[in-house]
Amino acid sequence: MSAPGTAPQKSDHPKLTDALRGQPKAVWVTAFAAVIAFMGIGLVDPILNTITEELNATPSQTTLLFGSYLGVQVIAMLLTGVVSYRFGAKRTLITGLVLIVLAAGACALVNSIEALVWLRALWGLGNAFFIATALSVIVGAAAGGQQGAILLYEAALGVGLAVGPLVGAVLGSVSWRGPFAGTAVLMALGVVLCTTMLAQDGPKAERQPIRLVDPLLALRNRDLLLTSLGSAFYTAAFFAIIAWAPFVLGEGAFFIGFVFFGWGICVAVSGVVLAPKVAALLGERGGAVAAVVIYALILFAMASGNKAVVIVGVIVSGVFSGILNTLFTGSAMSAGSGPRAVNSAGYNFLRWLGGAVSAILVGHVAVWLGDVAAPFRVAGICCLVAAALLLLRRRSPDPHTVPDDAAIAGAE
């Protein structure tokens, strides 16, 4: 992340093979549960058209399956630090997983779009407790330092995003209820593994005290705020693709599922293979700026509405999403000066707020502008705003000077 007039700062991001080597079981169990949790994001993509038809819903109502999920998740992000401090990281993780199991299982049983929207909100609450705490747990428990842990976390995100649409397509071809039931079963397995294999929480007195307002106060750090706002605008564009591309394509579950499976594979591979190389070449900030500008160009091309262009755009955008997810997370976790869990909660609050606003408004934007592909154009503008915000960041400290896990006493 270079200052103007200076050479790009070299990143010490490890290779994936280094990040995988010698990790404790707590990291692998949490990463497995994270894969399943992130499956929930892309799970409904292949069945959006089916749900719209079978439940007599409008596209704007159906995209609320993302909006309610993310909206509740955003607010709950502010609670994760307090809950983790009071009850411990393991209990917080398991509570989140149990809520996801209950919500996903109930989604498979209801018969109205309104009920699905409310249950997805409950799902979002569980996801909030899990996601913010999982990142903190993986960073705290992983061997090899913060950058390797973030690489593992983003690998879990990428695999989940890749597998989610595939599971949604296969099970959704039988019934739109199938993907929800399948997720509930897999997440129940995650509950069992986390319950039996994660270490017990230590005494409350050993944890870093966290107040409800601390995640918001953490955003007073200029670099963390700019990174988080940039991530919010990028994530808005990210969800414009996820939530709206199925309606532009207008195809069945298998077709859309495999398109987004290709997208998810690109996210997974680029996040762990290309992102470290980009960071080494351009620095985290410079790499993120370049990637988000290219992301904008892809979205402007997709705004043509041409189906072939949209298909290629969805898949290729996954390459740059993987890079951006890793670089944004690394920048955010290095930017703050407070406890890791507080920085994570503040960052994730703004990051997912962008996704929630996008998922709620994307259908309305198409109606307001009278163009089914208009949301892609607006999303491209959001990416340019994200690039501008990143350019306002100061040069980040050398990774070797960032306080280590013990020094900043994470949320565990």
C-alpha cells in the first residue's frame, strides 16, 4: 500500500501451502463451518426464479431473501463483540450455527415469500454471530500469523461461495426446499464438530472487555473507516451481481447454478492464489484499487444486458472478487489499533451494510431506471467510489510492525 511517489510496499502474504501447513484442529473445524455458512450466500441464486414463480412473488420481494439476511446481519455485527466477551467465542460460534440450522430447516417447510424473508432474517442473525467470531478465532488460533489466517478464512469464503450455487442447483432441481434442508443438515454437522472439537472458553476475566459502541468507535480510525467504506461500496456491487444476475439471465436452476459455480471457483482460487501475488506486486491498497476499477469495467459491460456478456461477466468478476475479498480483509485487520474482534465487527458492519442496501434496492433500481440491466451500471459506479476511498488511505505500516495477536489481545 504505497504512498504517492513511493515504490509499492511488498507484501509478506504467505502462499496457500504455507498457510495450510501445521494448523491446529480449531482452525480446521472453524474453517469447515465457515464454508457451510458462506454457502448460504449463494445457495438461493439458482432457485430465485423458481421461488418467484412458485410463491407468486415479484423479483423485488425475492431479492429480500438477501436483503433481510444481510440487513439483520449488519445490525447484529455490532453485538458480536459484546456477546463474545460475555459468553466466550465458542459459545458465540455455536449459538450462531444453531440459529442457522433452525432458520434453514424452517425455510424448507414454509409456503410464503414473507415467511422465507423473516426466516432469512433469523439466518442473518446467526451468520453475524458466526462470521465475525470465526474470523477472530481463526486469526487467534492459526499458526503462521495473521496473514496466513486471513488467507485460510478467505479460502473458506471462496469454497463456500463456489459450493453454495452448486448445492442450490442440484437440490433445487428437485424442489426449491431442497437447498434449505441440505444446508440445515450440513450446518448441524458443523454444530457437532464445533461443540466437540473446539477448546472451552476461558474465564471471562481473561477476555478483552468490549462495549456495544466499541465497533463504531473503532471506525474513528481513519484508515479502518476508509477501508470499511470502500468495502461497503464494493460489496454493494458484489451483491448486485449475486442478487440480480439470475433475473437478467432468466434461466433454470441448473444453468444459473453452474454459472455461479464457475464464479465461485474463480473467487476461491483467486482469493488464495492471485491475491498474495497482487499484494506483493502492488501492495494491498494498490492491488485493491486496480482490481476494483477492473470490476467496475466488467459491470459496465454487463449493463449492456447481452446474455452472453452477462454470463462471462459473472464468471470473470469472480476472479476480481476473490482478490478484493482478501485484500480488503487484510487491510482492515491491519488498519485498526484496537482489539481484533472490535475491528472485525466494525469493518463487517459497514461491509455487509453495503450488501444489504444493494440487495434491497437492486430490483427497484431496475424499475426506476426502466432497464433490467441498470443495476449493473449503478454497481460499476459504486466500484469507482470504492477506488476513490481507498486512494484516500494513508500508507499502511509494514506488516512486521503490526502488533501481533498477543499484543492486541483478541476477543477470545
